[in-house]
Amino acid sequence: MRRLYISIILTVIGSLFIITWGLDKIVAKQAPVDEQNEYAVYHQLIEGFDHQLSELPVAALTKASQALNQQFQISLQLDKSENIALPQELTSQLTQIGGLLLASETQPYLLKQLSAHPEYIIQLSLPLPVVDNQNINMILTATLYMGVCAILLAWLFPLTRRLFLLTNTAAKIGAGNLTARMPMSRFSYISLLENSFNRMATQIEKLVADNKILARSMSHDIRTPMSCLRFGVEAAIDTQNIDKKNHYLERMETELTRMEDMTTAFLEYAGMERQGFRLKRELVNINDFFTSINADFQSLAEQHNVELKYQASAEFVKQQVKLSLDFHWCYRAIQNLLGNAVQYAQSQVTISTYQKNNHLYITVEDDGKGIPEESIDSIFDPFVKLDVDRSRELGHFGLGLAITAKIIHWHNGSIHARNRQPTPSTENASEQTTSETSGACFIISLPITGGEA
């Protein structure tokens, strides 16, 4: 917005300066010629008076000046030089040919020092200049205002065009085209507004897409437990056996629990967007953070017979890197990654941290079967579940990685996945192919905005 204010001020001031300068140049070229033509006769007249009076004695000067007044019907005055107060630079001009042209508040006049009597000065009052064209001032004024208006219109055109594009883009989004975006321009006065609008449009598109996926997935997944409930009710009504009736009721309770868990998980994910605006950031020591996580997950790793270790170079530990982040949500993001890694790993999960180009990089690697290449790009989408063995009946809804990606996005970071390259043994290295993988690797990048301690 400051750029808009500055451009308005510069445009108005610049246009006034340029137009008035141009008009002054035009008038200045014409004014000396007009002035010279208009007062030339008076310059000659005062020179003639000087010659006539200079031939007379001092005693006759007053009477002679009065006679000239009556003869030429002019206002000629005789005064002593000591009574005329002028600056030194103007006093020297009293003897120039044609006299010195001055102007009072009422009218212009000429002063001339008598050549033969320098102690006397004659003053010839001049008539006011005659305006040949009374409309010249009006024309110049109209030219000034029209010029300012033309420059302002030229300035406003790109602004109104950008506003028109912004209105059209908003109308397209309102009509359902959520991919519409405001095209950016280096010369826009409202680039800050346009950037904010595009960010808002991106958030709306993502929110609507997540809600569509949520509704589609929930409507699909809820049918199975609903069918089971209906079957259980009908079976419990039809049977007369108390044991079977109790068995059906237990199964119905189990299905209700699954539905409750499913609904809770879906609603939690749907409400996460609001959490991104209420982050409780604090300055966290990254080395201490991952040391604590590593200790917390040792028991889970032992249950799956997996070795969990945290690696950080001595230089990284010495730097004591600190980041401003929300401890709870970042802990949960790493928890989701480690939970998957421990379950899929064969024997080892490794957490690594390092700093590069003012960014913190976090890697979580396992030695499991890896990720199918065709699924790497979609693994962070909500409700995407690659392993059919981990059914939603066991509480797995494909939201863990989607939640992790959303949390990293809140912290202005990025996350991507890849497969680790296989490490063939010396015995069968010749039999290995390049398509084999040796586990998954998740890489998180966070900007170091909190500085180093």
C-alpha cells in the first residue's frame, strides 16, 4: 500500500511540475517580446525628456517638467536622487538608456537620472499593460487541469486494469473455478493485495479439495460398518438364542467403536486447518528435541525388534540450532513418521539432522520394503493407504502422512519421500537389479528463522 501512496504523490507532483514548467517556458518566450513592444515608446520618451531637461539650468527644471506633463498629458515627476531608496545594483541602472523599469502595487513606472544634473531623477508613470486576449489565462488554466487529468488517467489505467482482473478472478472462483489465479506483474501498484488474494485462493482450493476427499472417503468407508450393524440388528432380532444374541450385540458394539474412531479421525483432520492459525511457537533446541523423541520411541522400537537411533554430527550439536516452532504439533509430525518407519522396518530406523544453506534438514529412514514408485507423489494425500494389510478396521485411515505434511507446511517447510538405494551384499551383488529398494526415506526441510544460539 505504501507503493500506491508514493506513486500517487509522485504522479500528481510530477505532472504539476512538468506542465507548469512547460507553460512557463511558453509564456516566458512571449512575454519579453510583448513587454518590449509595449513600453518601447516610453523608453524613447524618457530619453527625450532627459535631453530636454539636461539643457536647462537647475532652477528651471521644476517648471519645465510641469510643462511636459501638460503638453504630453503624462505623469512626469521630478525628485532628488537622495529621496529615492534603491539597492546598489539598481542605482547603477538609473543612467542606462531607456531608464529603469520598475513596478509598484498599482502600476509600472520608469526612473531616469538626468545626465546633466545627476542629483535629480525623473519618474514617468506608465499605464497598465493592455491584455490583447482576455482568454489567455483561462486557456492556460484549462491546459494545466487537462494535462494533470490526462496524466492521472494514464496512471490510473494500469491500476483499474489490475482491479478489473482481480474482480474477474474473484468471480471465476465464486463460479466454481478454484484454480483461477491473479496473474502477477512487476508494475502492479497492488502486488501485495494480489499476492494475498492468490494465497487465499490456494487455501480455499485446498480446503475444498480436502473436504471433498473427506466426504467421499467417509461416505465410502461408513457403508461397511453400517451394513454390519444392520445385519447384526436383523440377526439379533431373528435369533432366540441368548448366546448368539449377545454375540451379535458384541459385534455391533465393535462396529460402533470403529465408526466412532473413524468419525473422530476424519473430523480431527477436517478441523486441523483452524489449528494452523493458533500455533504456540516457542524457541526449541533441535538437538534436545530429537534426543527426547529418540528416547520416547525406544520402547515402541523394542516391541517391533527394531533398532532406533538418532544421528547428528558433532558440529551440529555444537552449534545448538534453535527453531521457533509449535512443540506439540512438530512432535506429532515426527511421531507419525517414526510410527510408520518402526512398523515397516526390518531391523533399523535412523533419524538424522543437519544444517545446509540456512535450512534444517531432518531425515527418517527405515530398512523396510520401501514405497512403490508410482505412489511416491500421492503418499502425502489424505486417506491414501498403500498397505492393504493395515486395514481401517485396525484404526488406520491413511491420515498420518497427510497430517505430517500439513504441520510442516504450517512451519513454512517442505517434506518429500524417496526410496533408499539398495546396499547389495558382496555375495549376491551381481544378482541384484536396479529396481530393488532398501527402505523409505522421508526428508523434511525447515527454514532456520529462529537463529542459532
